[in-house]
Amino acid sequence: MKKLYLIRHAKSSWEDHLLSDFDRPLSDRGKQDAPQMAEILKSKNVIPNIVISSSARRALKTAKIFSSHLNYSTDDIEINNSIYDATTQVLLNIISKIDNKYETVLMFGHNPGFTVLANLLGDKVIENMPTCSIASLELNIESWRNVEVNCGRLIGFEYPKKMDF
């Protein structure tokens, strides 16, 4: 049994219109939401074996905030350039290559890919993963390479507005 936490990056800033989408930083609200959402995982005793993040600035910053709160070294975050703007097939391929020594994985990325992926892997429909949301999935697989459609169940779905931050 593997656990996968799909975490959409926190709210980003649109203040500097000259920045590319890839380079957008977190907004003030994003900087506030990320630690609070990380604390939810901490309160559930989630201990990541590996953290994988999109290389986009806002996703990586969100991953670093979560990692700090979960006592995971920010230096150990695996940055994957393919997560940014990835198709579902690309995301499944990334997951299938995770080393089997890892049981609990946190992956940070973007929509629409993460919403689609959560729906393909889980047993419940998520209409949309808002910024800084966490889709917690328990996958009924022994090896990451066996990840496939409907191999798991959604065991949690949290997001800032639901938590009333």
C-alpha cells in the first residue's frame, strides 16, 4: 500500500505582469495558506519519504514550506521539470518511476493535471483542486510501477477555504 499526496501550489502573485507563468512567486495569501495546510498533514502524522516538486517557482516554494513544517530537508526535494504543464500520462509516468523504498510521497504541481490525476487514481470525484489543496490517496499497489487508473481511494481532500483560514 502506497500513499500519494497531490498538493497543488499555493496561491501565486500576478503583481508583476512581466514575469512568465513559470516564474510567478507566491502571493501573500499563498504564503499564509501553505504553512497552515502543511500543519494539517503534520497533525495527521504524515511523514514524507520523498518530496517531488515541479520546478515552477510557486510550486517549489510551496514544497519548501511544507517540507520545513514536516521536518523534511528542503535540500532533499526532488525537482522534476516535467511536472509543470504535464499531461496525465506524464504524471503517471513520473509516479511509476518512484523508487519502491518510498511508501509516502508528496508531489507538488499544477492544475488541471492534478485534478484529473486525483480523479483517475481515486474512487471519488474532485471537481477542482483549488490552490494549496491536498488530495490524499491510498494506492492499492506494492510497486509504484503498477500505478494505474482506479488503483486507489481518496482518503482526504483538504483546501484552505474548507479549513476556514
